[in-house]
Amino acid sequence: MFYHANNKSLSRHRKHFCHLLLVALLCVVPVWAQNNAARKPVITIKGSDTMVILVQRWTEMFPDKTKVQFQVTGGGSGTGISALINGTTDICSSSRPMKPSEIKQIREKYRYNGLEIRVARDGIAVYLNVNNPVQNLTVGQVKRIFTGEITNWKELGGQDARILLYSRENNSGTYEFFKEHVLQKQDFSSQTQHMVGTGALVNAIAKDPNAIGFGGIAYASGVKPAALAFNENSRYVLPNEAEILSGNYPVSRLLYFYMKERPSGVTQEFIDWVIGKNGQSVVTEVGYLPTKKF
């Protein structure tokens, strides 16, 4: 016995079939899109807290984002270098050069000395609270402040108040650079408060008129940078582009990307873009300095 459907029944079946087909398509498309997104390579960049805002901006502005996903984290230059050695990051961002011992570890593990890429230039600002009457400091005075030899602002022409010291933690490239080039490898005062990130350090100084700290020039928001001089006979200069590039500002440095192998594919495209004209214009936009004039 055969079943004969009338026109109304066929119409209902067609509508039901079309509805099921539409639901199936709606389910399939997101899965396809997810699988397509999952095929995009992921570039991990880990390291310098000083560089986080710059690296994040680079990844946001990179024109070929359809080809790649980025994962950007801080933690300090030392943390990034350790991650590079351990193979848990593709690119290390560092505000200091790699040490010979670190290069040796890269060479022993990967049979390659590693690749250093200079991506920006930075001045180390000495941050003061905006209400602090002190404006100028010599590098020698900054050293004596952070080693605990100068402990009161009145010794520097300021108020009769104890100086509160803020620094980055010892895994920070900024910490290591400052200790080597400003403190001449002497230890920080035991009264120094060590902060996890530059943002936290700046916030602490912004809230206390007796505080002092240091960090990248791009973070000097809500605080004021001191004008620095090499010594009492030198000119006091602020950490701006002209003074840093001319060599008149006493404390400046390069910022780096490090890799354990030569890049290829979209990673090479990203590196080329970062060090090219468009990527270097982002450096200026964020508040750092390009490696060269274009």
C-alpha cells in the first residue's frame, strides 16, 4: 500500500525540510569559521613591561592581521629571555641586551646564537610627583638617592621630607640598565620599594609628593620627568626626542626583539613591518623614539 500525500502535506514537508537545512547550515558555518581561524598562526611575544604598550600597538596596527594572531605578555625582560631559551615564546621583547651567558644557553640549545633586532630607542626618565618643587638632578645625585646616601628632599633644594624610593623588580631590563648605568652596579637602598610594573610605579609616585622612581619615557603620565645632567657643570635636559638622539640626555638605551632562530613567513613580514617606516611611526606615536630617521 502506498501513501499518497496531498499538496498541503507536501508543502508542509518542504517547509520542514527547508527549516532543517537552514539550521544545519547555521551550525556548519560557525564551525568552518572556527576551523579557519584556528589555522591562523599564532605569534607569541613576551618580555619587557616597558615595551608592552608599544608591542600591543604594533600588533593592533599590523596590516595583515588576517594572516596571524598575536599573544602579547609582559613580566620583564629577564622573564622574556628565559621564555625564549625555554622555547615558550616566539619573540622576546627586551629593554636590555642579552647577556653572554644567555646567548650561550641559546647557542647550546638551538645551535644558533640568536637574532637581535633593534626596534626602538628609549630614554630612562626619573619620575617625580608633579607637586615636588625639585626640577633638576645630576646623574650623581640620582645615584646617591637610590643607594640611600641622600634621604631627604631638603638636601636637593626641596621640602624637609623623607625621599620615598620606587624601582622595578630585578627581573626587569629597566632595573638592570638603571643599576648598571646610573648606580654603577651598586645596590639599591634597602628602603626601595620594588614594583611589578612601570604603571604601578608611576601610579604610586603620582599619589605621593615625596616619591621618586624611574622608567621609560612613554609612561611619564601623571608625573613629571626630572631634567638630568651628566654632572654639575653640564646642562640639564629633559628626556625628549631631540635631546636623546643628540646624546645630550644622560640615560638612554635601545629596545630589542630577540629570536632563537631566523624568522620566516608572516613572522618575517611582521618584523620587517616593525622596523620599516610604518612600524617606526607607531614608535613615535606611542612616545618612544625610532631607531632611525626615514
